[in-house]
Amino acid sequence: MGEFWPVPDVLAYLAGRWRVERSVRDLAGGDEGAFTGVTGFGPLDGGGLLHHESGTFTWRGVPRPAERTLRFLPGPGPGTADVRFADGRPFHDLDLTSGRHVTDHPCAADLYRGEFTVRDADHWRTVWRVGGPAKDLLLTTDYLREA
């Protein structure tokens, strides 16, 4: 398992600022887009981290500002997290103690399947496959820790 980097404490690992590069591919229609920006994981009152991502999302050649906020709360076991949307709704679990985690998030008629992999102290990746009646998307995001 040399390709994955185990993370004993996911919240401690994520804390700080990261550069973000995301590719978005519509596997059904062939369109491609990209997001470039930064994400910060800062302390959250009561424990956990507030994740705020902002940057530019370009789709079909049109750039637009984009941002999102998530809450990474302490999970049920050591080193795990309970990831929630900004309004508190559950998103997914996260356990990087092996350096790799696969999780699902059902959303109405769609299913989001996420794979998280950690390469080293300063690089991690998420790959989300989104499938449903009107969606067939692949979102690949690379994170690089800012110095």
C-alpha cells in the first residue's frame, strides 16, 4: 500500500490552507470544466473545522466565481470526521487512517460516490462520481498545501 499515506488525525491533517485544482467532466455530454482556487480549514466553535472554498469555476468557456462551505466535525472514532453541509445536513463520513476512504452520498435521485486518497503530508485528492437520471459526472480535485 505504498501509494497511500495514512493519516492518524484527519482534522489535524486538513487544518490550514490548500490550493485547489478540480476538473469536471460530463461523461454523458462530453463537456469539461475546471475550478481553480483555495480552500481553508479553520477552527470551528465547539470543535472541528470550517471548510471554505473559493475560486473560479469555468464551464463551457465561461468563468464564474464559485464558493462553498462545509463543516468537518469530529467523527465517531479517532482520526475520523463527520462532514456536513454549511446548514448542518449530513454529507459524508471521512476516515483517512489508511490513507484512502470511499463513501457515498445519496442526493434525491442522484448518487455521489467519493474516493479520498492521501499521497503525502502536502497532497491529497478527491474523486467524486455523480450518477443519476440526468447526471453522469466525474469531479477530480487535487489539493496542495500552501507553504
